[in-house]
Amino acid sequence: MDAIEYIGPRPKKPARKPWGGGWLMILLVVVGVGIVAKPFIQDILAKESPTDELIVEETVAWLARADGFGHLLASAALERTNEKITYDPAYYKISYPNGDVPEDRGVCTDVVIRSYRALGIDLQQLVHEDMEKNFRIYPQLWSMKSTDSSIDHRRVPNLQRFFGRYGEEVAFSDESALTGSDFEYGDVVAWRLPHGATHIGIVVPGPQDRRNERWIVHNNGNGPKWEDKLLEYQVIGHYRFSGVQKSLTQSDKRSLITH
């Protein structure tokens, strides 16, 4: 009997379905990507996620083991991150000296002011007294004809001028060449933000195994935050100021840790 010729494509065997319907392959890919991306994800979370109160207290306690005003100021700044503060740039008429806006309100300068005040240094009074004697050498940016003890110390350019006059202004010739090692704990740094506003904060250690890094405490609209953003903005001022501080006893230091 003659063979019958088959005209058309060769019949194909049904393809074997991957074990698990392909889900195993997808799972392996996801796991592999996760392993590779883990260090980057951790770095992003460290930069952007708020640190919890326990880590703050651990770092404050670590700072207390060393002497020096900068460590104490950094401790006081870190304590500010435990406070719930609504960013509020409104003008408030406040008392003098040692006056303050409502305790649940504040801007970037209030982080600096309150950190210094925790160490017995009232920038409101210090800035006001210097401006009364030397008003014209302070920035003339707000059409002011005289001092105002409610607001003068809460303006970044005024704090810059004061710190430059009475503290150490750390000079730098090339902002692009700055590294974290150029800064010490407790340094006050002023920046220009991308939209042109001036900003200010305090240099502190990073958390836990990143303590040798230089991070900042600042309020850029979301309350006092502890963040790895020291060199994220344009640095326009770098200062060290210890003021005429009170003599801090061991009890004072402990209060900074347990507050």
C-alpha cells in the first residue's frame, strides 16, 4: 500500500509546562534581584527613613562619653528629633529674653536656637544685644529700621553674621571639594536650597554603625529630622560657636541623655 504523504506542518509535541507554572522562575529572579539590591535599598532607607527614639538615645549616650562642646550641642540637636514640630514660618511676638514660639511650632533656625538653649545659651539675647550695637553690619534684607527681638535671631543670615563675628567661621575655597571629614560634631552649617532660600542645621553623627559619618539635624519643612544630607545642598556657611556657656555638671550631661 502506498504511503500517504502528509501535507502541512509537522505535528508538534505539546510543550512541557515549567514546574510550578513558571512561578519558581519568577521567585528565583525576585530573590536574586533582592540580594543584589539589598545594600542600595538599605542605604536609601538610612537616608530617607526617620530614625526611632531608641537609636537617638543610643547616639546621645555615645556622644556623652566624649568631652567637648560640639558633642554636647550635637546631643541637644539629636534630642530635638524626638519632638513633634509643625513647620510654621509665621511671625510670633515672643517674650525676651529666653522667648520662644509655641513649642510645637518652628522652622530651621529654631532647631539651632533650641539646641543652644538646652546648653544654657540664649541666641535670642546674644543676637539682639549685638544687633542693637551694630545694626548696620547685619544683613539689611527685610526693610527693618531697628531690631526686633521676636524675629532677628530666627533669620538665617543674621545667625550667619553673628556666628561669623563671635565664633569660628570655617573657610573653604571649593564647595565641590568638601567632604564629611571637613566637619565636626556640633558644627553649624548654612546652606542655599535649590529654590534659593537659606537653610541652617547642626552636624551630628550618623546612627549606629555609621557613627563616624557626618549627618545633620535640621527642619526643612517636616519637623526636626536626622538625615544624611550634609552635602546635599550648597554650603554657604560653616561655623563653630560655643558661646558663654554655663559650666555643665555631670548632672547637666545626664539630663541631656535622659530628657
